[in-house]
Amino acid sequence: EIVMTQSPATLSVSPGERATLSCRASQSVSSNLAWYRQKPGQAPRLLIYGASTRATGIPARFSGSGSGTEFTLTISSLQSDDFAVYYCQQYNKWPLTFGQGAKVEIK
Amino acid sequence: EVQLLESGGGLVQPGGSLRLSCAASGFTFSNYAMNWVRQAPGKGLEWVSSLSASGDLTYYPDSVKGRFTISRDNSNNTLYLQMSSLTAEDTAVYYCAKNSAPSGGYWFGPWGQGILVTVSS
């Protein structure tokens, strides 16, 4: 099973600032990586797939990068909606696995 | 607009069974693989099962293999998850999720609102 490890577990950021989240895979997943945002009490929403492709309707302030085992999600200027928990997910190999989540909180 | 509406959750005793349903609309259901993902209270996301568009390929993690069965009715645009031999560790919100792409990799979007399954005596 591919283990996905996210860091940091919690990131404290002021509105308007940049946030950078990391996701590391225990073995290569190529570019088969997705990112999701989950706001409290809501279902997750797809942000990024293919490591760097924004999903439909996702604003340009979200960007993804990386390949192999190291990935990054960057939010260029945090809006109120972005204070949430973020998950990465690999779909390179069964079983599909998620990272443990990273919380972005207001500083 | 894609809509996914889960039903069938609730309280079940350990060792019991439950069947979840997910009614889909707003897209050509038979063209897309479908998935179930769960989230235990206060915890992260755990993939539970995936099913190909045609229904001939199923995938499960070891944690549910042999106990859960995913299926679909393409004529009624409905996805199912039959769960048996339930334990307290299966207590979670269960999400139905559409495969974002009609073919290729299994990443998820959009998701239903989720349905709570509680396994307790």
C-alpha cells in the first residue's frame, strides 16, 4: 500500500497570505495525484488532479506541482473559504490512498 | 448539475448488515466509474470501494474486502454499497463520489453530501 504523508499537519496563515502544503508518497505515483478541500460539515471538493491540473471551477489561486513522490499544493492568497482541511490522494495503484489531511487555520 | 444523494444509513448492531444507495443525476451515469469513500468521526478520508462504468470491475481495500459489495443499476442511475459483518470501526460518514474522468484514473468529484452509518449495540 502506498502511504501518503502530508505536512505540516496544521498551518496557521493570515488571510491574503500564501499557503504551501506538502504531500509525500512512500513510492512513486508518477503524476497520479489529486488534492481536495474539505470545509467543516461539508463533503470534500476536488481541487487538482494529475498533480497540477485545476478541476473545473477552481480558481487560479490554487496550483499544484510535483511528480514521483513529492507534491505541493499552493494557495497564492488565502480567502475565507480556504480555511479548511486539505487532502492529497494517489490513484496510481490500488488501493487508493489519502494523506491524513492538513488543516489550514486562521492566524 | 451533478447531484448525488446517499440514503440507507443509520444505526446497526455489530455483526449486522446495511445497504447504502446513491441516486445520481445530472450526468450520463453509465459512462462513469463510481466510488465510495468514508470518514470516521473526526478522522480523515478512507477509500472504500470503486466500480467501473460497466460494472464489471470492482476494487476494495483489505479493510472491507469480503464484507462490502459495490454494485450499480445503470438503468436507474443508482450506486449501491452492501455492507455486512459490520464492526464499530465501520462507523463513519459514507460518501458517494463520481469518478471525475470517464476513463483512466480514479479521482473523485463531485461528492454526495454523505450519510452516517453508526455501528453500535
